[in-house]
Amino acid sequence: MEKHPWSLCVNPHKLYYLRMQGNREKMEGQNQCKKKLRVCVATCNRADYSKLAPIMFGIKSHPDEFELEVVVLGSHLIDDYGNTFRMIEQDDFDIGSKLHTIVRGEDEAAMVESVGLALVKLPDVLQRLRPDILVVHGDRFDALALATAAALMNIRILHLEGGEVSGTIDDSIRHAISKLAHYHACCTRRAEQHLIAMCEDHSRILLAGCPSYDKLLSTHHRDDHMDIIKSWLGDVKEHDYIVALQHPVTTDIQHSIKIYGLMLDALLSFKKRTLILFPNIDAGSKEMVRVMRKKGIEQNPNFRAVKHIPFEQFIQLVCHAGCMIGNSSCGVREAGAFGTPVINLGTRQTGRETGENVLHVRDADTHNKIYHALELQFGKRYPCSKIYGDGSAVPRILKFLRTIDLDEPLQKTFCFPPVKECISQDIDHILETQSALSVDLGGTNLRVAIVCMRGKIVNKYTKPNPKTFEARMELILEMCREAMQYAVHNNCRILGVGVSTGGRVNPQEGIVLHSTKLIQEWSSVDLRTPISDALHLPVWVDNDGNCAALAEKKFGHGKGVENFVTVITGTGIGGGIIHHNELVHGSTFCAAELGHIMVSLEGPECSCGSRGCIEAYASGMALQKEAKRLHDEDLLKVEGMDMKLSEPITAAHLINAAKLGNPKANAVLNKAATALGVGIINILHIVNPSLVILSGVLASYYQAPVQHTISERALFSVQSIKVVTSDLEEPALLGAASMVLDYETRRIY
């Protein structure tokens, strides 16, 4: 703007005055432009009003910064609960809206209907008031309706006392409100940490303390406390009366009613003057009142039953009581500030932080237990605790409200912990990292391995197999946990656990029905449940022979072959049959017990109790038995064979002796190979596979003679079927893994 020439001649003092006046007018204009924060405080019951009232007084005392709206709903408006909205009016607050939202009833459905009724009525009120922020307290079902309505209507929410844990359905409601809320004013450091762990934005969390502490810490040393005590309890001494307040636990209503009755019985027996407050409006409260009336509490001269006491007076009564009993949060929170002894009954406040003044009777199942707790606590005094506040919560909350920027985006953001991004979305990478935890329960050793999708053993652990069931299960879990830790560090995603074991197995239930003699104490054993419960993973269990067949199907010679048989030649003889690409289990899970195919009516005795089985001729144990016999008869050792005197005789000595030309050893092996060949011929004639795979430590010795026996003795139609030796080093482990990998991935790829 162009300046007038005369302005250059104005007195400097006048210029200063004009400049200061202009600055003052500018500041006043800015203050007028600054919008007051419109705060709506919603209160549902007498308990939450005691926490909200100090904040409401604080907001009201700053009319230049805040505009207060008050909404009253819930039990405030019910005569049975004292019509406590009147105390809000007595505190000189203008109630903007009164919403009758409680559906009368004594069950859980009534609470749900009350939430629904509140949700129907709240939108009109919130639309009319148009608050900048809604202040909601705690964990009541009414508060959940408030938070839900406000969140859906894009109204910012400040939640008081979030992050706490109390051990009931209140936890779920409290945390649900926290997730809907944009800002948090919590009471304790632990609650703050819980909110942070719930991914709430740290910058929007205020560690304020409990607002009710602002009032109780400044007013509980009143000179007229004896007058208050007398007005409610008559002529009674300080610390010589009890305050009782018990609410229903909605997740276990009948049990909480039982505890309430036991508490009343204990108080009747204790014979001390008792002020008892009616329970809150939760499902089960009416039944509790009926129990109280049935026991004649209202007519008993030792009792005074009341629906409501103003908070300032209630503070005095709790402060100077000989004991407080029940499950009210006041007992574990406010009472600690006075050092009043408290008996907390049941589970309603189990998770709360408490001072040393609280004695928990979580399993309050007898009158005597509660009575004994009264004997221990009554009349004691404890150090004052300030876990929940130091008396300065309201100034902190008002300062916090002033910092709220209404121009910042309303959309709530969460602070999730950093997640390691997948280094690749390539199919090969995914196949490589998806893995199974594989367990092989051998007769001698217990082995656990991490097996990747391509059949590579990433890591393997081996320990001697304990002899007892308990020790064996403990070791399995210990080794599995060790393997899982390794998997995490090496980016292996464990999909499940596969278990290979000897004996007859019901794979549908994961139960070992009958074990072999090699694995003692292993019959009628549920392997799936304890392993799954401990590791939180799906578990598959099958016989080691079946697992060997599955390993060949996925990783070995059986890959792409529709019908084949795997025969394990190890300590025992076992195997598995794949028919039309599926493993054959049989009606009683006894299929493919190949070791117990009989090839002679009068053959040697088998471990199964019969005679003439393949296993009695061709297993490692059978060969070891023959080797010992020859050794005892001094017929085993031949020239060039090195044997130490202390060395135990094994099947390997027999094979070595045969290789060096020992005719006796050679005869034993030929007989064993022929018996195995005849048994396999029986298999060929029954199931007619297109391939036979020999697996195990003796497979390479048996392959040629078995093929020869088939060509000489089998029907012409099966003589051309090939017998091959497995290339897999760990068929049991790989087969156990394949149960996991095939099932877990067939739905994805």
C-alpha cells in the first residue's frame, strides 16, 4: 500500500504506540480465530463417572479453550442403580443428552441388545453435538457402543485406561476400544507398554495416571470422615468395618454367583459391620441380588446394603475400612492409595497390577477359605501405593488435548514392528524355503531333520533312543525345538512335522497301535497330539516302511511310477506299497508287512512269534544271529578277515566272510537272498507292481540274487519287472518329510 507523505513526519512515540496497538489487535484476532476444542464426555455408570468427573471439571474450568458436552447413558438412568445421573447434575454439569440404552434382562443376550440399542440411538446425538473428540472410559459394553459409533462417524476418540489386563471379557472389550481409539491416556507404565505392543502409535499415548487419584489423593484426609462413616454405618469405629462390592463375571456367571454366596456366608460368620454395594448391571447381577436377599442381608443389623454412594464419600469409607472384599477394580486400584487391606475374589481382576495390600483368593470355592482371608486381612494397614497415579492426571490430559491437531488426517495409523520382506517371489525360492520337520524313531537312534521341498536335508540331529515312553517324548520335543530354532535363523519355513516309526500305525489318528520289539513301551501311543500341542504345528505319523515308499515316490526311483513296491532290508524287513499313486494301508493298517510274508512252514522263528517269515531269514538281525552261530562254531573267520577279540559279531562280518570265500557264510546269504526273492515274488503275484525298490543297508547285497530268483521262479508275466537299489540315503526321514510337504503344498502349487 502506498504511504502518505505526512506519515513520515509522525512523532516516533506515536508510531511505537500504533505498532503495539496493531500487534495487540492481531493477537486478539488470532485468539478469536482459534477454534475451541469441542469435547464430548460420555459416561455410562457410577464407576466411570468417578474417573471422568475430574477431567470434566478440568475442561469446564478452561472455557476459553474447551467446550464441554456431556452424554449420559447406561445404568445412570436406571432406578435400581440409584439414578446416578442426578449426581452429575448436582456437580453442575449440563447433560446434553440422556440415552436410555439398557435392555432389562439377566443374561448375556441383554447386554448384546443394550449395545445394539445404544448404537441405534447414538448417531443422532453425535450428529447433533458434532464433537471434535469423544472421551470414552474403560471396558464396559456401553463404552464399546460409544467407540464404535464415534469411529464409524469419523469422530476422534480419546480412550482412558486402555492397555490394562483384568482377566475377564472386559479385556476383549477394552482392547477393542483401544483399537478404535485415536488417542490414549493410560494409567501405568505396563499399560503403556501393552498399547505399544498392540501397535498403537507411541506419540498418541499419554502416561497420565488415573484421574480419580487426583481427587482421592487430595481429599481423603478429611476431618469429617467419621461423620461420613456414621451416616452410612452408624456407630462404628474407624478400621472396624468392611466394604463389600462384588460384580458378576460374564464369562462364568454361575460360578461368580456361587462365589458371591460364599462371600456373604463368610461375612455373616465374620460378624463385622459391613457396607455392601449392589453389583453392577452386567448379566447375572439380578441373580446376585436375589442371593443377597435370600440370605436376609438387607435385614441383618450387621449389614447396610446400598445402591449408590457419592464418590467423595465412598473414598472416605474405603480409606478408613478395616478391609475391602469383592472383585471391584476399586479394590485393586484406588484402595491401594490408602493402604487399605483388600481381598480380591475370583478371576475378574487377576491381571491387574496391585500393591501388597491385595490378597487374591482366585479359587474362592469354600466359605472357610474366604473366612480365613478375612482373618488374615482385617484390620491390617499397608504402605500406600501410587501404581495408578500421582494426583496429576488431569493437568496432563488437558495438556494432551491441547496438542491435538484437528487438521491432521483422521485415518488412524498403526506402528507395526518391522517385518523382514521376502527376498524373492520366485517359485524356486519358495520351494527351497518351505521345509518339513522330519522325525525317525529307529530301534537304536532317534533322528530329527529339517528337509526342504527338494528333498535336501538342511540339518540333522541324532541321539540314542531312550527306553521309556516319557524320556523318548521329552527328547523328541527337545530335538524338534532345537531344529526349529535353526530353521528360523536359516529362513526355513517349517510347514509341519512328519514322524516315521516302527510297528503298526493308524496314520489317520497319529497313533502307534503296536510297536516292534526294538522300540519298547511304544504301543497305543498318541504321537500326534503331544507333538502338535507343544510345537503348534500339524503332525503326520506313519510306519517306517510306508515312509520309505513315500520317499521313493517323491524323491527317488518311484517318482512318476504309478505302481511300485519298496522293500526295506535293515535290522528288520519292512516296506510299503504304492498302488495307483496312493499308499496302501489296509483295513487295519497292516498292509505291506512284507517282512512277515511266510516263505517256509518250518523255517526259523521270527520276532513276530511265527516261523518261516522273510525277516527270520533275510533281516540284519537274522544274519547277525547266523554270524554268531558260525563264530561260536569257529566257522566264520577265513584267511584275510580281520576280527578283534572284543569286537561284537554283526551281519557285516557274515557278508565280509562270504566275500572272502567262506562257504558257510555264502550259504547263509544265498538262503537269505532266496527267501527274500520268493517273498517278493509273492508280492509281484498279488499286487503286480511295475517296479521293486530295495532300500536299507543290505539292499546292495540282495539286488542281484533277488532279480535272479524272480527270473527263475516267478510267473512269466512278471519276470521282466526290475529290482533296483534305492539311491536315497535317508528314506525314513525323507518319507516322513514327504507326508508334510505333499499335503501342505498341494493346495498352493
